[in-house]
Amino acid sequence: MPQPNTKTRHRAVEVAQGRAPADLLLTNVRLVNTLTAEIYPAQIVIAGELVAAVVGPNERASAREVVDGSGAYALPGLVDSHLHIESSMVLPPAFAEAVVPRGVLTVVADPHEIANVMGLPGVRLMIEAARNLPLDVYFQAPSCVPATALETAGAEIGPGEIRALLSWDEILALGEVMDFNAVLSQEGRAADVLAEAVRRGAVVEGHAPNLTGGDLAAYVTAGVNSDHTFVTPPLAAERLRSGVTLQLQLKSLAPETLREAAARARSLNLCLVTDDVMPDDLVTTGHLDHVFRTAVGMGLDPVEAVRAVTLAPARRMRLFDRGAIAPGLLAHIVLTRDLRDFRPELVFYGGRLVAREGELLTPLPDYRPPQEALRTVRVPAPGPERFRIPTPGTPANGTAAVRVMAMRSDSTYTGADTARIPVRGGYLDWSSTDLCLAAVFERHGRAGAVGYGFVRGALQRGAVAMTWAHDSHNLLVCGRTPEEMALAARWVVERGGGMAAVRGAEVLGSVRLPVAGIVSDRPVREVARELAGFRRALLTLGFEHRSPVMALGVLTLPVSPALKLTDRGLVDVNAGAIVPLFVEE
Amino acid sequence: MPQPNTKTRHRAVEVAQGRAPADLLLTNVRLVNTLTAEIYPAQIVIAGELVAAVVGPNERASAREVVDGSGAYALPGLVDSHLHIESSMVLPPAFAEAVVPRGVLTVVADPHEIANVMGLPGVRLMIEAARNLPLDVYFQAPSCVPATALETAGAEIGPGEIRALLSWDEILALGEVMDFNAVLSQEGRAADVLAEAVRRGAVVEGHAPNLTGGDLAAYVTAGVNSDHTFVTPPLAAERLRSGVTLQLQLKSLAPETLREAAARARSLNLCLVTDDVMPDDLVTTGHLDHVFRTAVGMGLDPVEAVRAVTLAPARRMRLFDRGAIAPGLLAHIVLTRDLRDFRPELVFYGGRLVAREGELLTPLPDYRPPQEALRTVRVPAPGPERFRIPTPGTPANGTAAVRVMAMRSDSTYTGADTARIPVRGGYLDWSSTDLCLAAVFERHGRAGAVGYGFVRGALQRGAVAMTWAHDSHNLLVCGRTPEEMALAARWVVERGGGMAAVRGAEVLGSVRLPVAGIVSDRPVREVARELAGFRRALLTLGFEHRSPVMALGVLTLPVSPALKLTDRGLVDVNAGAIVPLFVEE
């Protein structure tokens, strides 16, 4: 949303004084004042995009249009300060269609997924795709492209690119600094990028899983001051005390954590955020509205919850024109009957009614991505032979000890484990075990590297392949047999990106993601339908997990504890180093 | 304080991790955490200018120097977000000498007094004079030079100058927009200046005495969002609800107002500020520390009071590097035994001990103002004949009705009154009444205008003259006889500015203010001594008032209710218009 021009503001000043009629008067609402944490009956006087005044329920005000709120709560449009639109696997217009009726009117997105594939043109694509929506889409400059030096992405973003990005109007912050090892050691690209952003006084988003004590202090001292990773109650308290804005996403919500956080959220330092919402979750359970409902359901005071999705994230991102319903601020307003079971009835974007009862009322622009965004899977489909693992230096028959990524059904973090695998004719006979082989193929047309690792607790049968694999989005293939893995990989490569789940010769479920290999160019409901089918296929393949797609998609994320896999090999995340597949014996 | 460089920050990151010894360790303190509103035992680890970490009381940390806090409270250095250094009648170094031992380490000053005399060179003078102090002096761009179109100042600052000023590193905000009539009518220089600042997204300081309802909403909608003028409890509540940061100064402090404000200060929207502190008050009662003690004494929770003088004003001014004691923030730290009777024991500026037990420990730079700043009183001394008022159009003998500024002994606001004065030989025989004549002579070498008015409730005898007369700082002369007025005026004019109180042929008290006619170039104690003598002289002249010097000094301020006097004549402040001396009958 561009700044209202001087003329608009002038007219709002006249309207406030009653010297001109309002464009819209919202009568009979219970105003949730996020500034004072109060709720009281009011009328909202709107001129152009702005709130011109808030007046008492019985005051006279002349207006061209009057909407009776019928006693509904009026709260500011929701603001999500930490999310990746690409996680919803759609482009910004389709994303807006899904979130605006849910009351989300401002997002500050870190486009680091597409940046890892396409670099700055990817960021530019997202900015272009986000224009002229009934949703204010701001961005963060992706700080970790690639996330670490232990993987090959489609692009590198260094201090020079960051300087450029931070000068763009649409960019409000440095995106999450995931390579905390680089920050702590103060070596490497992520450290240089951070220093550049700090020199420029930028807001810097964090990613500090389990960091505590001196390490957390060091990370914050370096200039990072938010965290949206999973926190326990003591980690939450430590963050708030250290000047870190706590961004709680769904997985961090727990009654005790919310109690601990709310008791210390005295300086607008508590935000609710979504981070990653999959398309099917988005369609069925919702977005920031769902996080809000969940937090309130767990005991967070509704007014505090409203503040955590409006004023706190707006101030965090230095958006001083929103986050409250007050004179001179944008008229981004949501009416709801119930603060606990929050369902937006009417949604006003800059004083304009844009959604009613969950349905968007305004047409969306038709955005077509450029051709180069549709040709990003630059790797030949790997044949079955690419999934045979030789065992040089060990007897041709016997066993070999390998490192294993141990999946947990309730977390996307893995354990670092080991296993012993039979060796047959100089190759690992891994299909005879209960492990899956995972392989990550560099797919950006660069070095063509491939990394191998084993996984426990994933598929019991079949194979999956996906180019949606955080954060470098290389081609991840994971399965129980070389043939099924090869089939899944071919399906994905031939379609320019996506996900496929294979059993025998059949593709059980698939998602087409042709934009940068990670995003669809279709409406969210279609993608959600495909993804739901893919999830069912994963169940058929015996993979039971609270968040199965994400668990697979971050198997390749070398900043997510504890053992992960990139095209360069297995990564010991806490040590920040590549470790061999075979364990020294 | 310049941003700590990358090297300093790097070392602090090492210190936080225990990889290098701290420069300073403050042990055994009770940390006042302004972010979470908690107090707990801690040690503060300092590297260079920065806090590197806050650790538990029993943790080991190596340091080059250890200071035992002996159980004192540790709080962030105080931040004053609204003040005019010129009100203390000294230059920034002398000001720092007075306030740093009181724990004030950051001020955001509006230099509008000196700007009204000297324009941008005056602002530049203040910036130069504030370099290399153990006090961070930031500035605001004076928005109302002159305060209104109803007076003649030494300079005009328009939208072009504002654009320039806002681009200077030292300038954090647009200074108080005093001409609220211009804002509401959206006409005139102040409205244009405000629009320019709003277009640039600047913080805008307000001045909204008694504004309420639609007028307040209009003023806020126009882009102003703080107020430091006197407020009652309902005005305080209305401001907080409207998104206005409430800046309470001494005169606004009252138990009920503090209760009302504290209940709604949920978004760092409550600051304590000083606005104007006279040199003798500064020396004897203090500065922001005194406002803090007073507020706590009236029942404001001490931790909330600390937040209102640290984090809240820092965030208001978008100084994200201070306002709390937390990793990565500036080590501006104050130790005190008592939060209620707040007296700083030790004061650390960027990790350096700069004051102990009320005494500054570091030498201050010797600043010499440029010659042009010492030659600003450009008016001939008026003789007694300038204080004779002809009555054209009325009978040569009889009476005439005139407007009267009615002083109140407890407020700097005046009432708009009338009186009937005998006419003798075509002139007002005002000395035979109980009124004082006041005259304001333009003294900047411009139009040479003079305005006349009468005052009730000021001097009972004698006369005063002062070039320290808000905001245009013309020559104000006020007294009971033309001869005494002429003598007082001559004293001031001949010394290049200041204040003088005269009885008969004797100067009873005086203050020399040669810099721009409003500021001394000597230490604050000397100025305080002179000012105390001037106050005693005012008492001798029969002027009893809670704030006698300020009451006289704002007799010329055409934005302070209700009837005031400028070189253009009497001003009806609420109407924003010049009104005649004589009342139509």
C-alpha cells in the first residue's frame, strides 16, 4: 500500500473535524484498542485509506456510507512479521486470496526459498507478483542464500546484494540469519551479510534454535534480535529478557510457554507468526488466524493475542502506519463476532470492504511468471544406478557402519544416529534394512554434486522425490528401492519441479510446482488438493509424522538440528560441518 | 555516540561467548529489565561501548576490570525525548556537566529557541557544541520558526529547510508542531512543514494544549503523535487511546493522571520528559531524575517509571540501540541504591565510568561559540517615550477599555480579560492602575515592529526586560513605569541579551545571556546563581508565581493560551489571530 498522499491526508483532517463527510462510518463496534489494551464501544470514522477519528457510540458523524457493526469486535488487520509465502506453494495473488478473508492484511515475507533458486530475480518476481493486491506484502532481504556454505544453491547473495536489497522500498528487514555458526565464529558470508545490515541499522530477523547462554548473547550482540524457532518456556523467557522479539509459531504454542511469554511481553516483544503454512493447511485450518485461535485457546488473553498479531509485529517491522485503529493510521480493519473463535465477518483494506464471511470480494490481478522462472530444474533425471552406494575400503561382503538421520514423528529435527548395513559385492545392500536411502542432487545447473545419507523413520516402502527441499531446493530423492527412487525423480524433473510419491511403477500422489521448482502458478485450492493427495500417498508408503511433507522438505536444511543432508553430503548441524557417510571404526 | 564499529561488535561477540575477557564486569547488581518489566540479580558483561551479555549472579566471567555493584539497581541511562537545552540557558557542554551525573545519557533536543534567533546556523551551533560529550545529544528539526505567523522571529524555517534538516544524522524528528491552528486549517507554513515531514516518514513531536475530540483526531491524523503539554486525566486517556505518545512533564504530574496513564501505557506510549528546566532548578532539584522521583513519589510503579525514562523514549525516537540493558545495546548504565529516591551512584556512558555520586569524572571539551552568535540583539535601547500609549479616537481625558492578559499564579496560561484605564492628555495613564504595560520589540534587525499589551497579576512595582522570551525571543519589557522599563531594556540591550529586573534606578537582579540573547557561555552554576538573584528581584517587585521567569518568558508565546503578546500585537491564541489593544465599545 503506498503512503496516502497529502491530499488524502488533508481530507481526513477535514473529516476528523466534521468539516467534510466521512467516506465510511463503522457504527456499533467494540473497538479493540491495541495501544491501551482496552475494549470499548465506538464508531470508526474513515476517510480514504485512513482512519480519521474514533468517536463514541452516540456521537453524530456524517458519512457517505454507514456499516452497522452490530456489536462486533473491530480489530486492526492482522500483520504477519515472519513467513515464507513459498511455503504455501502459490504466488502472492493466490496467497492473498487465501489469507485476506482470514483478516491478514500485511505480511513481511522472507522470499529466501525462491532466492535460493533464482537469486535477486526471484525476489523481484515476488515483489512484482505482489502488486495491486488487497494485502500489503513487504519483504525481507534473504540473508542466507545459501543457508550455509555446506550446500549448493541456485544463487549466492552476499553483502553487495544485501546493500542493494535493503535500499528497495519493499524490503523492511534482513531475513532470518540461519547460519548461526557463521555468526558465532564471525566467519563466512552470513557474518559479512549481517555486519552490512547492522551497519545500515536494519531490522534483523533471527533463527536461533536452542541457542542459549553465551551463544544466544553473542548472536544477539552480533545484531540479530528476533527468533521464531521452537522454544520451551525457559528459552522463551531468556529471549524476551535478552531483547529478542519472540515470534511464536504453531509448533511453539503451549500453555506454559504462552504464560511465560505473556508475563514478560511488556514491550511489544511478543508476536505470533506463521513461518511456513502448507497450502492444504492454509485452506482447511487457516493462517495467522489459526495461530491466533490456537494461542487464545491455550489461555493467552485475547487482547494480548490481538496485540501479538497487530501492533507488536507492525512495530517490530517499523510499520508505524498500522497495528492499531487510531486517527491517521491505515483503515485496515477486521470485524469479528468472537475474539476467541476468531472468524472475520467483514474485512476492510484501507477503508475498502474486501472480504465478507470468508470470501474475497475483489478481483485479483492475473500475474504470469516470466519464462526463466519456469525452467529452473537443470539436472538430468537420475537413473537407478545413482542410488547404488559403493563401499570402497571395506570387504566386498560384510557390514559397514553409516550415519543415520533419525526422524521423530513429532518434530522436524532429526537425531544423529548410526546403523550397520550389509555389504554385497562392494555395495551397500541398504534395501534389505529398514532404512531409506536419501540423495540430494544439485539441480541448478551448477556443480552437479550429489550427497547421500540414510534415514530412519521415514518411508516403509516406495519412494519420494521433491525439488521443494529447504533451503537450496535441490532434488531430494528418498526411498526404499533404486527403481522407485528413479521413477519419482523422473516425474519431478520432467515437470520442471514438484513432488512425487511412488510405489512400484505407480505415482500415488504428486504436486506440480513449476515456478522455480517450488511454487505453483495455480489457485491455492488446486495445490491444496494435490498436496492432500501427496500426503495420503506418504501414509500409504508408511510415513507417519505430525508434519510429513515439511519433515521431508527440511531433511536437506543444514541449519535444522541435528543431522541433515545436502548435495555436499551429511551435515552435523551443531558442529556446522560436513561429516562422512561412513562411520570410522 | 557514533555506531560501534564492526570491530568493536565482533569483539563483543567473542566476549559474549567467553572467548575473550570483558573490558568491564558489573557484578552484584539488581538488573531493572525494561523489556520484561522485571528486576533480578545479575552481572553485566561489557565489551567496548556495548553490553555483550547479562549473566546470572554466580556465573564465572573473566574481565579486565570488575566493579562490584554491592546490590545496587542497574538501569539503562535515562533518555529525555522532549526538551529544549536553551531553557537551561547554557550550552550543551555545561548542560552535560549538570545532567550526566543525574543519569541522563541521551537527549533529543528541539533547538527551536536558538533557531528562532539564528535559523539553521543556530541548529548547527548546538550540534557542534554537543560533540564529544559523555551525553548523546540528538536533535529535532524545529517545525515552528516562528511559532506562528503572528510574530517576527530572527529566521523562518520552511519545508525546504526541514527537508535539509531531516537528512542530517543528528536529527531524529520534526520538533513540536506548535501552530495547531495551522494544522487544523491546513494552511500556512506549519502545515506545509508538517506535510513534508510526514511524506518523509519522520517522527513528529506535538504540542496540543487542551485539544480534544475531533480537533485532537484531526491533529493526529495530520501526522503528529506525541504531546507534552499539560494534561488532565481524561486528556491523558484520550491521547493514549488515539495513538499519541504521552510525554508527561513536571506540571502534568498528579497521582490521578499517573494512574490513568499507567493503566493505559501498554505500548511504550508513556514517557516522562523535562521540556524546559531552568538553570537554578537544574542545579538544585535536578532534571529528568527529578521528574522520575516526583512521578514515583506520586505512586507510579518504579519499574514503569524507569521504562518511561528509558525504553519508551528511546523507542519513540527510534533509537533501537538503547533503553534497556541487553546484549548488543550500548552500555549506558546507571547504578542507584534506591529506585524511589533515585540518586545515581555510578554512571557508565558506553561502558566508561563518567560520574560518581553526583560528580562528573571526565573533562569536557571547551566550546567557544562563533562571533555572530554573540551579536544578535539588533535593536536600539527603547527610551521611556516608547512606553507611552496614545489613545487616538477617544477623548483626550476620560477612560479607554483595553484587553488584559490576566496572569494566574499557578499556570503559564493567561486569561483574556479587559480593563478600563484613565486617559490623560490623549495618553493612557496606565501607571495609575494596578496593571503593568508590556511591550515586545522585534530585536532581530528586521521590521522593527513593536506590540503593546497590559498585564494583570505581574509586577506590583519596577520593571523587567528580557530577550529570553518564547519563541521569537524578541525584547520583552514589562513594568509599572516608563522610566524603569527603559532602564531594564537598556541593561539587556547593552549586554547583548539577558534579563534584568529594575526598581527605581537600580538593577536588582540580572542574567547575562550573550549567546543568541538566550543562552550563557558560562557554567550552569554561575547562571543558576544569577537566575536565583533575578527571581529574588521579581519577588521584591511583588511578582509571586509558581514559575515567575517562565510565566514572563511565555507571555510572548502565541501558542500558549489564551491572550499573549508579540511584536505584532496581542494574540487571541484560540482564534489564532491578532486582536486590537483597545476593545471596541
